[in-house]
Amino acid sequence: MKIVINPTYSILSSFISNIPTLFEQEGELVFKARNQLKSYSVEGFDVIVKRYKKPHLINRIAYTFFRPSKAKRAYEYALRLSELSINTPAPIAYIEQNSCGLINYGYFISVYEKDYSDIRNLMTGAQTDDDLLQELSTYIANFHNKGVLHFDMSPGNILYKKDENNYRFTLIDINRMQFLPSISKIKRFKSFHSLSDNKAVLSKVAKLYAAAANLDESETVEKINQYCTEF
């Protein structure tokens, strides 16, 4: 078993080393689908543990010998985002649990940002908040301008909270990302493909994004809607 711990959170070493056992027996279930998320309170920290679904055989071989695992990518990408001053839950550790010489399960451990909400209602149109849409569009333009491309930019993976008069955002589910010197217009537009299926909301976001990213408004609205429709 491979365990990598962020030195900032070395106080949690004992807890982290026992996660593969604890995960089956303890913790509050936050989410369960392909992957599972459980929360814990340890040494004064609110912690979230994500266990990735056991890969099929080909990916077990690939993640063991040729490609970084999802857990490792999530941890390392979180560190990269922090270096770029792009908020994401602070990475605590990752674990690669092996069986028969191959990766069996991967775990990514981070600080649990309990006071954030996702943007699902905003993207369906059930929630109306023009200021939030403006800040969200500027936020996306900002991390695109820094060369960060999130391949799963869905409403559940961008969280927000309001501090006094300002909105703060954080990115989650970050194991599928690229860090590039610059991002082309087409890649920018395509990255919106899973953000919303409400055309009115999406068009408004596209207009605001175009202004924030200094892109042509008509082209931006047309292409973002096109790629969302195709998706």
C-alpha cells in the first residue's frame, strides 16, 4: 500500500494509514455511486475521504505501471491549483491500495468544505442570481486564463459560498484536468459541455464569460451552446 501525506497534515498520519479499514466500518456517508465519499472529524479537522471505484483489469495494470492513479492525480492537481491561487479543498493525502501486485482501490483525502454549496439550481434556472452568474463566469475565465482546463466542469463540481458581499468558489472532482501554457478558444468552449442544459442560463453565462475572457460574444455563445447540445 502506498500512502503519501501532505506534511501540513502529518498529525493525521495514524488516521490516514487506517483509512482502508476504517472506510468499511466508520464515517458518515456523503455520496455513493461509482465512487464513495465519507466524512470524518479527526484532530479538529473536518475530513472527506473519496474512494474511487475499483478499476477494471486493464486500468489496474495501467495505473500500476504506466499512468498516475485517479487518487494521485487528484492530490497532485490540488497542489498545482493551490500554487496557481485557484481554490480547491486542501489536499491531505492519497492512498493506493494494492492486491496481487496491482492497484485495487485509490483514496483521496482532503479538507471537507462543509459550508460550500454546488451550483446545480443556478444552472437549471431554479435559482436566480445575476451577481452569482457574473462572478461564476469571471471565475471560470480566470482559471482558463491561468491554463487550467477542467474536463468535468459539471454543476456538482463547482462549489460556492458567500462571504459578506463576495462569492468564493472552489473546484472539486479534479482528477481529470490539464495544466497548459494557454487554452485555445475551442477547448475553452468545449469545457462548458456539461455545465447546463438550460439554454437561457447557458447563453447568459457564455455572454458574461466572453466579456471576462475578452472573447467575441456572438461566437462564444454560439459555440458553447453548440458543444452543450452535442454533448
